[in-house]
Amino acid sequence: MGERRGRIVLLCLILASNASAHSWYSGKTDPVLHLKCCGDRDCHPVASGDVRSTRQGYYVRQPQPYSRNDPAAGEWFIPWDRVQAAPDDQYHICETLYPTFRVGRYRLRWTCFFAPRTTG
């Protein structure tokens, strides 16, 4: 019984630390479209190798296609006026699934993007 209780406590601690790790996403909105970023479930860090900066904004490599039948996703363009400062000096993106014209099919779209304050 004690071993099981220990595992439950450990699991709760892990889940609690993951939930608060990026709680700063909560309450954030896109600065131009004023869409909610959604928070911990839809937002995550992005490797700096998946981001490139240009004069017009950032290009971020899209995740793998949502469906095996979809083509390679390519990159998302994020204009400068929609970039927000990340408090931890890492890149972060928030993604949401939107329905497509095909019934039962969804596509990922970005809603918010955060960049280190030292880039640009």
C-alpha cells in the first residue's frame, strides 16, 4: 500500500510541475487579432533551429501534418506586429486545430508566437 501511495504522490508532483511550467501563457492574447493564446495545452517551446528571422518577421517550421494523407506542412509566417516577448528567452508557439472543408479533418494553425527579447 505504501509503494502505491508513493507512486501516486510522485505522479501528482510531476503533473503539478508540468502544469505550472508555462502558466505564463494563460491570459495572453494575440496583439493584433486579439485571439486567446489558449494556454498550457496548446502552447509549447520551439527549437531555435525551427525558427528563422527575416526583415518582415519570423518563419517557423510547422509540425508534422495532422493526417498522413496531408502534404508536408512547410513554414508559418509570423509578422513582427504579432510577435510577443517570451519571459524565458526561448521561442514558443501556440497552435489550435481548426476544421477544414473536409468533414472530420482538421488543420493546425498558430494563434500566438513568443520570441526571446534579445532577437529581432
